[in-house]
Amino acid sequence: MISYPCRGFSRSKIPRDIHFGVTLGGDGTLLSLGIENTQPVPCGSDLVDVLVRLCQALQKLTVNALGGPSSVPINLPDFVQLEQDVQKILSKTVVVQKEPKS
């Protein structure tokens, strides 16, 4: 492992007194950012796909009621808007490689 402690950037919006590290795995398969980097990064396109499917499922949500199944949610337009907004969360400047299947 190669570690590079970093301290602020001149062109960044990160305050200069924030400390973080960059660690590169010896075989090139791991890039760790941060001092306590214990959380994996989701693959953006996969996350968007899951969130879109969740929004679509919520749009179809019905529950059993006394008179039979309920209608779709009364706030259906909110879920439609969320489904459209999910596409905007992908970065245009950072990309990650998906882990190969084992």
C-alpha cells in the first residue's frame, strides 16, 4: 500500500485545515480516500437503477383496506418527480469501476 497524506487544495472548496489521506493498493485494485475510510462507494449507475425501481414500485403501491385494495398513493406525482431527479445524482467528473464478479 502506498499512502499519501494530503492537506487542503488551493483550487478546492475543501477548507485548507481538513486532513485526509489517499491510499493506493499495491495491485491497483483499491483506492481509499479519507482518514477512516471504512465505507464502500456505491456504483452510481447501479444505485440509480435501484432508486428508479424503488420509485416505480412506490408509484404502484396499494394496500388492503376495508373496502378492498386502495388506490395508488395520493402523492404519486412526488414519486414520479423523484424518479426523474434520481438521474441527476450521477457525477460527471468522477467514475468508478464495478468490482468484478467472483
